[in-house]
Amino acid sequence: MTIPSSMLPSTQILLVGRSEWISKVAELVETQSRASIQSVTTIDDALEIFQEQSPDCIVSEYDLGKSTGIDLLRSIRDKTITLPLILCTSSGSESVASKAITAGVTDYIMITDSSEQVSAEIIERIERSIRSARRTTTQRDRARQFDAIFHDTRTATWVLDPDGSLARANQTARNVIETDIEVLVGQPFWTLPWWSQADSTQSDVKRIIEKALAGNFGNAVVKRTSDEDNTQVIDLSARPVRKEDGSIISIIVEGVDITERVTLERDLRQSEELHRVTLNNMTDTVLITNEKGEYTYICPNVHFIFGYTADEIRKMGTIDELLGNELFDRTDLAANGVLKNIECTATDKAGREHTLLVNIREVSIQDGTLLYSCRDITKRKQREDALATLQETARDFLYAETPQEIAHHVVDDVPGVLDFDATAVYLFDADNNELYPAVQTTAMERLNGPLPTVHTDGESITSYSFLEDEALFFDDVHNSDRLENQATDIRSAAYIPLGDHGVFIVGSSEVGQFDEVTRELTDLLAVTAEAAFDRVRRESRLREQDRELQHQNSQLTALNRVNEIIREIDQALVQAETRAEIDHTVCELLTDDDRFSFAWIGASDSNTETVEPRAWAGKEQGYLDNVSFEVKEMGTEPSGRTAATREVTMVPNVADQLREEIWRKAALSRDYLSVLSVPLAYDEFTYGVLTVYAKTQTAFDETSREVLSELGETIASATSAIERKNALLTTSMTRIEFGVNDPTFILSRLAEKGECTLTYQGGVQQTGDGSYVFVSAKGTPIDVVEQAAANIAAIDEVQRISGGDTDGVLRLRISQPFVALELADHGAILRSVSVDATAATLVIDVPESVDVRHIKQLMTDTFTDVELRSKQTLDRSTTQDLYSEFLDQLTDRQLEVLQTAYYSGFFETPRENTGEEVADTLGISPPAFYQHARTIQRKLFSTLFDEIGVPAVTSPTVE
């Protein structure tokens, strides 16, 4: 009998029992196979071997003395259910078999009398049991492996039925979606929520599933969008699972999230591309050689510096041919590992020399040991040299004092900075609105010809650059439509504005000469020149300001001098008592301490039409006797012109027009080099002319003119005040009667509207609210006149003082100036006014000290139609003094009470108004009214009885 193949050398069989067949089985197995056989007689021994050696099969007889094989079976099954265990018995029964099966026996054999047959059968069953156990174990291991793979947290796994519908999914796949997986079971896999975002993704999934259903492996990379709008990249694969007969029982689909790997691969590709582009386009060049200087790597951008291709560089041989011998000491490199910023020169393919900065480092890359990084610093060296020259130019600018000097420095230093010979500088002429060529080199004139003056209209390139403040660079200036000189040999050109000073021009006969460095240096030179122009302008303005300041200081000194004179004159005017004293004092103070050479005051004589001297002081030298002072506007001495125009006349230089006006010769011979004449005018009245002469030209500026003009007003005002004062003191006066036919006269308007006759007999009072005037109305009911007055805009307030049916007295508050006040300002008194519907009659008293002509002029200026009807001479004597003294004792309120009581008929017999009624009109209490009345009476009687003598009145005479 041959032992089956399952009895391998590694197979261990444990035989338990004492029966004869056991020894035969052991002998048979040992002689025909290399399996290991152990025999024991008791359960304890069998369990010990099971624990320590883990046999592949246990064969036990049923009867084991005190115990049975079923007891052994139960003990082993508590530990494992896969170990084959065969129970053999010669006295078996259905009960024993049932117990054995219940205990988990692998096989149950009935022993017969034929030992040989029994042994062969036992061995066959041992082999079958071992084979079955091994197959079961393998299947279980594979199931465990599948479960491990299926539940891998890194992979989403789906199991599909043979029709492509979902059967199950692992937890990783379940976590991808929120839908309950049980709801999705039985649905086609490509329609499930994992792939519902895009039709293209569903199509790819369906394709690989169909491929797997056809028995092939399917694979696709798909994209899906999560709820957070993040896109995942999934590596999806599908493979069929077959039965033993080859039919497909399921499809396994695995999905691996490769988003991070895809991102890393993309970043790596981009990094590689960036590295490649950087190496190809960076201006630095990298070279690697071995110790012999032979190239092992040449950067693709080597042509940027040297103009050669990588192949051409390699054909040169060693790097010494490119960078020169003895570039560095190998010992120093070995000691330091790297040598930096070695400066050397190299010649490119076109023969141009370059300045390089070379760094050398020890490396070990693809047979290369020395890495050279070369940087072209040619432009930087050029810039450094140009900046050094530019610094010298800037120092030269510091000593330039005029724009012309700066322009010369710019042109002279251009070759050292820019290496151009054809240059020019235009400067701006603001007065003519032109740009003119201040400086140009001979090279510029040779290539272009003489540069023309350019109008700043923006038509030419120069003008356009200046107006727009724009730097213009041309590779070929002939391409510009603003080029004026089409015949110029200038090709490359630059036009740089110098602020508002002008334009800097650089040119060359070759095309395309302005690279980046040249443009930068051109701009720097222009900016430096512009700063120099600004400095010169500032210094020029400062010098001009200094001169102006000195001039202003001189003017201020002169003004202080004039103000000092004015203060002295003002003090003198306050103390002066007569007009003659005013005139003489003014002239003497103006010429005191040699302030002015000569000063005089004169007045116009209407008979001779000349200015007659009234007072003078200073170095007159017979000037007033030798010159005619005709009153006319042109061609006469300044005093005559001022008298005619009533305006200030200023002659800064007497020597001008010397032959045209006779007076200038007389003045010049007396060293009168400048003259100022001012009118003595106040409140539209002229009291004469003040003329001042100086021994220097332009001695009178606008400030002096204004000050002396104000002095003229002050003198006139003081003269007017003196006349008013004298008018109060004089006993002689002239009474003038005027007929006025002017509808604008406030009382004429009231008489016309009220259809009445009005009478004013004094009593005007000036307050901050206006002028209060008392008028008597006759011929019309007083209420009608009162209503008419209320309708006149110039009358702000109407108050009835007394009145009946046809007559009465009104107090009017007038907003506009009343004629009585204007007359009083000039020393005259308005005695009475009578007005009816057709005309008005005004009676005015003019003191002897007041010029009657002034009053006539005032009336003519005030009213449109004035007629002088009569003029009388009166002597007021002491009466006027008593009147004035009495009025001086009254307050404004007492005068108002007195006037109101008088015009209301309080003092008539019988009284027209009681004290209570007058008090009500005044808006005060009756006791207050009576207190005022008693006070006024006491002051009146005191004035009468304390004075001696009675005033005498002379009979008036009519002119």
C-alpha cells in the first residue's frame, strides 16, 4: 500500500490508544512516508503533546481506560475546531456515533476484524481529513485576508453582484457619502451618489465596471466634488471574482484617494518647469567642470553673457579659454570650500568685453567637481563709473551762479557720463514764451546744424517734452511726426525736461543707442541739472528778496519818519485855535529837521483861477513868486492840478518832461526832485491844497501818498472843527434863505402825500436809532398826515405830540441824515423850514467864521433844484451865548422832554395837553415828567438871572 501525497515530511500524526491496529498504522506510515508518528495511551499525554507540538491529525480509539476518545475530542474542540480528529472503535453504536458527531469529530471509523484492511482505511481517512482541514484553513486564511483588505481604512471598497449592482461597501466607502448604504444596495454602481456630480465621471465608472463584467481588469482616474467644494482625485479599479468553473460571482471595486499624490506630482512638474525656465532665462550663468577644467555641465542661458551656444562653449575646451588662466588658487578653494565675488573680464562672441563676478564652489555632481556661477556686472561698472563722473558734475554745479553756467557744465560733462558727443541744453524764456538754445556741442551742430529758438506751442519735440514734462527717448528720431529738421543726421535721441527751466537733448548718429542703463543715467544727469537750476533760482530769488527787503526797510524808515511827522501834526492840530495856525503849523512840521525841502498850503481863487498861497515853510527860494499855479487838470504845477481834480497828484521825477512844463525847470533849479500835492477835503468840502517837495527822486511811494492823503483829510477836518467852534463864539452871522424844489426832500414828500403845510422850527435830535424831528402840520387833519408819514419808507416812526382836527405837531424818526445835522457839521444852523405841496423854504444861519460858499455848495449837493432867495447879516450878541449855555446844561433826555412838552402845548394857556398826557407820549411816569420840567425851569432861570446884560439885535440887511 502506498501512502498518499498528503503525508508530507512536515506532517505530524498523534495516535492515542492501546489497540493492536494502532501499532500497525504507526508502522505502515513510518515505513512508507516521512511523516512524524507519535503514540500515547492516555488522554493527559495526548493533551500535553497537543499543547506543545500542535500535531496535524489525532487518531484515537474510543476506549481509553478511565476515559474515552470522546472526552479527548471535547477537550481538543475547546481549543480548536479545525484540527482533524478521527475516532475509531470496535464496539461502536449509534449512540457513540451520535456523541462523537456532537462533540465535533472529523471522522468516525468502525474497526473490523481485518487489521490490514482497517489500517489501510485509517490511513486513507487520515489523508483525507488532513487535506480537508488544510483546505478549510486556507479558505479561512483567505477570508481573513479579504476582510483585512476589505476593511482597509485607506481604500474605499465595494462588492458588486454579477450584474454590476451594489452588494456591499466597506466603512471607508460609507464615510464618503451621507446616504444610508442599505438604501443603495441593488442599484447600478455607476448611478450611485459617489459618482453623481458629473456625467463624465459616471461614464468612466460605468466603462470600467463593464470591462470587469467582461472578465477583464478595469481602471480609471476620476474626479468627484465633496460637500465642501473640494475636488478629490480617485484611482478607481474593478476586477472580477470567479468561481472554480471560471464564472464570475462578483466584482470587487477599489477606490484610492490620490489627490495629494496628484497635487505633489503637479507641484513637482511645476517646480521642474520653473527650474528649467529659471536656468534658461536667468542672467547668471552656471558652469560645472572637472579638475582639469573640462565641462561637465553648461547652463542653457550661457549665451546671455558670452553670446556662444552651449556646444560652442564646449568646443572651446577648458574653462580657462573662457575666463582666463589663474582665476583662483585651488588651495584657497580647498581650504574654504567656496570663493566669492572674484572679478574678471571676458570677451563675448561679438568681441565686447564684459566685467564678471564669479563664485566658485566645490561640488560632486555627475563627474563635476567645480561649480562656477558667473554674473555680468558690466552695466553696473559702467553705472558706477558714470555715477562717479556725475558726482563730479554735481560738485561743479555747486559753484555755478547762473543758468548759463549750469547749461555749460551739463554739456561738457555728458561724454564722461553717457559717452555721447552731440548734446544741447534749451532754456525757457518766460517773457517771450520761448525755448532758446543756451549751449550746444560742435558734434550736435555738425549732425543737426544750428539749433533754432522754439516757441512753446507743443508742436516740436523739444516744445512737447517741455510742456508735457515728459522724457522722450527715440531709437530713431526720424520716426517722430514732431521732428522739425528732417535733414538731421541725428538718429537716436533723448529729450529730457529740466523742470520749468528748459530741455536737455542728447543725440547720436546711430540707431538704438539708449539701453536701460543709458536712460537711467540720462535721467540722473537731468535731475541733477534741474536741482542745480532750482538752487540758482532760489538763490536769485533770495537775493531779490534781500534787495526788496532792503527797499522795504528804506520805505519803512521813510514811513516811520512820515508817521512821526503825522503824530506831531495831529498834536499840533488839537492845540490849534485858528485856521492860519493850522496851516503854518503843518508846513513848519513837514519841513522841520530837513524832512522835506519845502511845503505850502494854498486855496483856489475863483476870480483868478489860480491857487493862492496861504502858508508855507522850508526852502522856498522864491518858488511861489516865480511859478504860476493855474487851476486846471493838465499842464500845470501839481498844486493847480490837485485843486482842479480834487485828487492826489504825485510827480516822482521832476526832471521828466522837463521841456514840456515850465514849472519843472523852476523846481529842478531849487533841487525839488519829486512833488506830492494832496487836497484838504472833508465831507465833500475843500479847504485848500497841501503841496510837499523833496530833494530826492521817488521820495513819495504809494504808502507815503496814502498817509499824506489822510493827513489832508485830517487837516480839513481840523479846519472844519475850528470853523464850527468859531461859529459858536462869533456874534455876527449871515442868514440865508433858500427855495428848494426837490421831491426827494423828506418833508416835501410828507407835505405832498399829506396835502398839508409843514413847518420845522428847530429841535432835531440825533440818536443811535435815527434823527428825531418835530414838525407842525396845518390844513389837513393830523391823523391823515400821521398816516401819510407812516407810509413813507424813510420815516421809521411817527408820534403825534399835539393836534386837533386840522392842525398838530408830529415827532418823526428819520432813518436818513437830516439836512440840519449836515449843516451843523459845518458850523451852520437850520433855523426853519416851511414846506407846502409845491416848494420848500429853508432859513439857515451861517456864522461869520464859516465860508458862505461852503454852505451854498452843500445845499447844491444835497438838493436838485436850489434857489438863493435872500442873504442878511445879523448880530446875535449875548443872546446866542445864553442860548448855547442853556442848551449845554441840558441832557439829551431833558432836551427831549422840553421839546415834547413845548410842541404838545403844555406851556400854552389853557394847556393843550396835560402833564400826564405828555408823560404818556414820552413813555414815562407823570412824576418823572414833572421832575424833568422843574429841573429844566431851574436851569433856564439860573442861566437868565446869573448873566449880566441883555442881548442886542441889529436890524437885518438884505442883499
